[in-house]
Amino acid sequence: MRQMQEPTFLILTALAAGPQHGYGVITDVERISDGQVRLRAGTLYAAFDRLQAEGLIAEDREEIVDGRVRRYYRLTGDGATRLAAEAERLRRHAAAATQRLRAIGAGGPA
């Protein structure tokens, strides 16, 4: 399984909270990343297309707001499984780094 890019990880994390529309995902990703990742609409919708093709997300519903279609997306079962695997991979890597930093006295509180 290939490593997931950070924006993809954050998009799936945002959708793990429940179905959201594009702007909701953009603001949630910014919040989750403490402002470190700011997605542009074009980047997000290209990612949505790719993630749908991979079966990790699906369209949930559409609604009309101010005469415009607002499409909501949701995490699929495969998406949740993939997100969980990536979170575990990152946890293992962080644990190894923390352990090694502690060994040299640079790991912060134990």
C-alpha cells in the first residue's frame, strides 16, 4: 500500500466526521491542520474525483443553496479502512521517532 499524501489524509479525516460539501472540507482541513494546509477549490475537486474513482469517498447528496448545487461527499467503508491504516502507519513512525529522540534526551516529556 502506498503512502498517502497529507492533503488526502486530511480530506479523508474531515469526511470521517460525516458528510460535508467542498467548502466545509476546505475549512475543516484548515482547522485540523492548525492552518498548515489550505486547499484550493480546484485541488479539492480534483482530489474528490480521484478519491471517488478509488472508492474511498462517494457522493452523499445534493442540495440547492442560493440557486447553486451544493454536493456533499462521505467516506466509504474502504475509505475508512484506508484512513485507519494510514493513521496507524503514521502512529508507528511517530512512536519510533519519539523513542529515538528520548534516547538522546531530546524527546520532551516522557
